[in-house]
Amino acid sequence: MKNKNPKRKLNSHRDNQYCGLVFSLPLIIGLILIFIPVFISGIQYSFNELNIENGVELNFVGIANYKYALRTDPNFTQLLISDVRTLITTLPVIMIFSLFIAVVLNLNIKGRGIFRTVFFLPVIVCTGMLAEIDSSNMLMSAINTLSRENNSELFSALGDTTTLLQNFNLDPDLISFLSSMTSGILNIVNRSGVQILIFLAGIQSVSPSIYEAALVEGASSWETFWKITLPMLSPMMIVNVIYTFVESITRSDTALLTYINESAFNGGKYGEAAAMAWLHFLVILVLLSLVSFIFVKIANRGNKGVSA
């Protein structure tokens, strides 16, 4: 019997490898057949001037497209800086909000499943086909039509926070501040669903015996959070930071990506747009490497503190 066990374990290990390969096969095929050719074509286009009147004709121009993006184009650098600045301000807010909601949802309260669904629902609703269905919602279209035709303050107030606040005759600066805060809160809630679930899974993976030992030693809830929960969540923190970073700066509705898309398909500047996209990619790569390095260092220090 002892001689058969290693073989069974080896066969089981091989079966797991085959299952992993089967599940990864669609991704590998898509990477080889779709992503890599597009990747190579994008690099090639950024060094050429494209003429698509009679097919795709490439005229090599070297780094002229990159010079155009950095020196000649009046909007690219400003939009890039603006997107990075927005990322720096929203990333900490999303992380803190997601961690706070995850800690609250982990408490022994009634209706935890309902609250988890509520916070994750925007991730599903605002994605792909459902977003397209929502954009063509007949009810909202009818409301907007009535608002435009009848100039109804009621219908306008339903869809515009600024108009609603103006009805109270508030100071314009206060109205602008409250409107930006309202839209910012909704944006943060809509973009925090995945991060909340990741943090929640990390909190639930911590052994209850660690908290029990801390209570026996007389640690308060505040000390338990800072000394146990937060350091144990450091791997989840890194995952959420990377996910939030990439999701924030690669959104299709960002000002820079919208400008690149319009430059290519409306302005006919395909080579220049490709160069802008690659510069955007390089900035993302550098910033992401820097952020990952910083958080890995912080996570290692936190783990050393817990182990000590």
C-alpha cells in the first residue's frame, strides 16, 4: 500500500495540471491569435504614417509620431497629467472606502448578503451589454425628451443634481462643491464592488483563533484592526491597488483615451494616435511598477510585524 500512494499522488498532480491547462487554453489561444498580432501591429503603426484609402499603406516616419505627441500636440500631455492626477486622488479614496465597507460587512449583522449584493450590483450593471441596455433605456429617454421639450424643472431636477440645488437658491460655489461631491461618491461606490469582495474574502480567511488570542491578551478592537487585520490583508491590498490602478487609468471614458480614439477614427491620425497609446502604456507601466514596489515593501514590513 505504501508503494501505491506516491503514484496516486503523482497522477492526481498531473490531473490537476491538465485541468489547469484546459481552463487556460482559451486564454492562451486568444493571446497567440489575437493579442500578440494586435500588439505587434500597434508598435508598427506608431512608427509609420497610415493611409487607408486603398487598404493599409505604411510609410515609415521613425519617431516623428512620438515627437508629435510630446511636442506638437497641444492636448496629449495635459490630458495625460490630468488622468494621472485624477488617479492619485481617487485611488486612496476607493481603497479606504472598500476596506471600511468590507470590515462592516464582515460584522455579525442581519442582511449581510443583501448588502454585499447591493455593493457588487454596480459592477454587473455597469459592465458590457447591460451598460448598453441601460444607455438605451426607454424610460430615461422619455424623461429626457419631456425635460427638453417642456423645460420642466421637475424632470430636470430628477436627472441633474445641480439643477435641484439651484432651486434652493444656494451659493454657486456651494452648489458646485456639493454637485462634485455627489458625483464623486456615486463614482466611488460604483467602482468599489470588486475591491470590497476581495477585502471581504481576505478578512474571512484570517483564522478566528488569532482574534481570540488577541482578546485574551486584552487587545481592543482598534488595536486588533491595526495589528492583525490590516497586516494580514496586505496581499489583498496589493491586488486591489493594482486592479484599481489599471481599471482607473484604462477606462474607455477617460479624457485621454477618448481623445486618442477621436484622433484616430475622426481625425485620421492613426500613426499619431498609436504613438499616444504607447506613451500612455509606458506611463502606466512605470507608475504601476512604482506603486507595486511601494506596496510590496509596506506589506513585507507589515508581515514582519505580525510574525514578530
